Amino acid sequence: MATTSVANNILKQLPCNFSSSSFLTNNLYKSSSIVLATPHDRLTRQVVLQAQARPTWLPGLDPPSHLDGSLAGDFGFDPLGLGEDPNSLKWYVQAELVHARFAMAGIAGILFTDLLRTTGISSLPVWYEAGATKFDFANTRTLLFIQLVLMGFVETKRYMDFVNPGSQVDGPFFGMESAFGGLEPGYPGGPLLNPLGLAKDIKNAHDWKLKEIKNGRLAMIAMLGIFVQAYVTHAGPIENLVEHLSDPWHKTIIQTLSTST
């Protein structure tokens, strides 16, 4: 096991008088951990325990047993114990991925359209009023119907792939399913969703998964901030930023919240 391997590497570097016979006769190996008594032994155990440690959302906190660090972005955060059931944990992982990607797309859309609006390049509505805007190319009912059909189709396919991984690669939708790759549930890939060919070996793409979920969680927090900001100031994020930069010492979140009450 990993702990035993680390211990063996450490023991090779210890003085010769710390022999393997004295080590083994004292039953120092115990359930893949090391029980040590001498100063050398205590130092060895400290190094081994540090090698075993992994970062958690609260330093010094022991992560729950059902979060073993194998999931991307697993920092032992589950105060309500929602992931104790393995099947529920798999679904929560997929749900977080979807919400994270929606949040990242939403943040990009809000900032881009707000930048066009505040600079006068376009007369787009502020993001929280965009849903009530009437478009000339289609009425609201038509847009709603199209959205329900398309998103319903995609979400159904996603759920079916979650229940039976790989089952949706060859489907009835004009062969378009193959363009999404079907790397694993939650990571469809393919030329449409992975045009740069990143993380083709999804099983060993832990770094890419970690970067995505970290950015996604940051985007979800940012969306919450934009919601609160819009409710308090009745303005877009770019407008708030410009106003803050015009007088950084007096136009801050503290003054804004104090004057809004």
C-alpha cells in the first residue's frame, strides 16, 4: 500500500543501527500504519502522516469517510452528509457539474452583454430584464416551446447516459450523438464540446477536471453576487464596477448596502 511504500523509502535513509529486524520484531506495521516509539520512529511516523494528508476545505478537519479524495475538487466538504449514499453522490457530482457550467456560461454572457450596453455599442437590455424583452424574429411562446423541446431532449439524453454510460453514443438523432464523443458521464467531449482535443484520456484528466470544477464553483458564487448586486443597485455588474472605480474610497459595497436600507 501507499503508506507502506512511503515508510520503506524513509527506512532506507535511516541510520544502519535502525535495523529492519528491530523494526519488524516490535510489530511496527499495523493496519497499513506505523506505530513508533523512539525519536527516529516518531519522526518517521510524522513524515508518513504528512504524506497521507490531503487538503480539506477547513484545515485540520478530518474529511468524511465517503469522500476519499478520488473525486475532482473533493476537499471533504459535506456538512449535511448528502453524499453518504454512493448513488446519491454520483448524481450530486453530475448536478454540480451542470450548475457550474451554466454559471460559467451565465457569467460570461452577463459580462459581455453588459459591456456592450454600457459602452454604447449595442442597445441590449440589462441582463435581469432580458427575459421580458420582445424579439422581432419570434414571439415568446415560440421561443419557450423551442427551449423546452431542445433542453428536454438534451437533459433526457444526459440522464440516460448517466443511468447507462455509453448508451447514447449511437442514437436516433441523425447520428449527431457521435459528435459529442461520450467520454464518460458528465464529460461528453467530441469535436463540438472539445474542439481543442483537451483531456482526450478523461480517466487520467484529473487536473483538467479540478480546474473546471474550481472555476465552476467560483462562477456560482459570482452569480450569487450578481443577483444580490442587481437587487440592491438595480444596475448591471459593469455599471457597478465603473461607479466603484470613479470613487473607490466612497463607493463600495459597505456604502451601497448602508444607503439601500
